[in-house]
Amino acid sequence: MSDSYYDYQHGIIYHEGRNPERFTGCVPASVQAAEAAKAGVPSDAERIAALAASWDFTDQPAIINWSDDWKRKLQDDAIAYNALRDAGKMPATWDIAKLFGYNLRKLCGIIQMTNDCTAWAISRCATCLALYQKWLGAEIDIEAYNPMGVYCYSSGETPKEWYSVANNGRTIYRIAETACQVGNFPVSAIGKYTGEAKYTPLMLKSVNIAKENQMGFVYLGDMSAEEKAEIVILSLCACRPVIIGNMVALRDGTHKSADGVYVSDVGGSWGGGHATAAVDIKKVGNRYYPWIYNSHGSLYSSPDGSPDEGTYITREGLARYLSGSFADVMLTTYMERPRVEYYNFNPGGAI
């Protein structure tokens, strides 16, 4: 074996007798990896280090279309994450939050109070995406986001424009475009979410902070519900949350599946377009259960420790969820966050 081995896919140099080196732009290279790379299956530490390096934190976030290249990237990451799931070493998003002293319900909020479900879903994806990145080793802090910032800026750059469409719904593409180009607005910068469709003067003063919290997306475009369901599962397996805008509804309540997973049924209509966030997934053998975060309150009580505002659904239920008169889907790619030493946030005081 040579003295060094370069992993081109993940950007890591493994050295004989020394810890691996990782080059990821602004993300610190403090990787707690095992010994030098050896033949055989990599250790958990090496696998997690490789996954952390696969996140590109240096490019300007963008919205791109679905492609075979992105599919291959998700497949590569999903293989490694699913190995951790099979070994019982992949915590759920709410458990990742607990590891760092946060409460996911407090970070994401409990219920929407106006027609801002798309902004609400984006904000939840932003927080959960940052949690995944932090768990993988990025030395970033975690924020609660006020969805009203993205909601208002999605209609223009001035308060006059914001008031002209107050309390109107938004498409997920428009909200994603805003979260990508303008960024997400932390609670610590513009205050807590109140549900009022109006701006605060702090929004105008916090644009530079929002730019430190931009997100990237992949737009699925026109394809069948089955195709979208497969891609959503792949994205969740690769720890990239998904925003879904659709007509088919989640039914209230949960029941126990044959695999022992508490799930909700899918059917009926939201009574109009609605947006939710798919932020997690459970793998039982070869079956997958996406976890959907809704914004309608505590409707899905489950004994698995997950917030009552969200629920697992079956793979078949996901395909039904993505059918109907329309279903727009945005995959998230990565979340920009300031480094800890440059951005001090006290979750207990801001939420």
C-alpha cells in the first residue's frame, strides 16, 4: 500500500499512520477519524468524515434541475447513510437536535398562523439540513428561522410590495428562489414568528444575516408520482430534506404498521394547495418510511419520540401523496451557516 490514498469522490487524503486530511472550504478540517486507511470496510469515523466532506459549503447556492449527475451523488451518499441506519447508528433529526442541546419543536415552531405554509416548510428544511451538516462535523451553530422573512421577500424587496400580497399563498419555487438568493432570516435577527403577514423593520436591517443562511435546491420538474416518490426517498436517505407542495392530504392520527412504525394514511384533499417538509426517513429492512413535517399542529401523536406535528407514511402512501392535480417537489442540497466563532446564538434566549 502506498503512503497516501486519495478519495476523489469525497475529497479526503488518507495517510499511512496519520489522520485523514479533508479539504472543504470554510468547514474546519477537525475530523475525528480512525487510523490510516486500510483495506476493507471503513470505520464509522472514516465513513462520517467522508460524508461530511461530500457537502460543498464553498459554492454560491443555486437552484438546479434534476440530473443523472445529482442522482449519482445522492446514490453514493445514501449507500453510506443507509449502512449507518442498518447498524442502528443513524439518529433521527429530533435526536440529532437533542445531541446538541436543542429541541426540534422549539427550533421549527409548532403551527402556522397564516397562508405561509411554503415559507414554513422551507424554514423547517433549513434547520434540519443544518442539523445534519452539524452532525457530520461542520462547526456551525443551529438557528431557529422566522418564515415571515422569506415569505415577505418572496413578493419583492420593499414593504409596499410585501403589503400588496399580504396573506396570499406562495409557490414552492418562488419561496425556494427567495431562500436561495436572499436567504433565511434567523429568529435572533428579526424576532419570533407571530403569524402576522407583515414585515418588521428588522427584516430590512437583516438582509446580510439572511445571506449567511442561503440554501441550494434541486427542482424535479414534470415527472410521474412514482418517479418523484423514488427520488424523494433517495434524497431523504442521503440526508437532504425535501419541500413538497401538493393537493393530496395527510389524514389526522397514526396507526401501527406491520413493521411497528407508526404511520398516517394519505388521502382526501387539503382543500387547496399546501406545502410540507419531508425531513427524515426510517429504514426497516428494504422498506422505507418518509417522515413528513406538517404545520397544522399536533395531529400525529406517536410513541417514537418524534414531534407530534409530523408523521411517517409508507412508500405507497408517498406515491399517493405526490399524485393529484399537482405536486411540486424541491430537494435541498446544502445550507450555508456561519462558523460558530463568528456567530454566537443562544437558543434558550431567542426561541
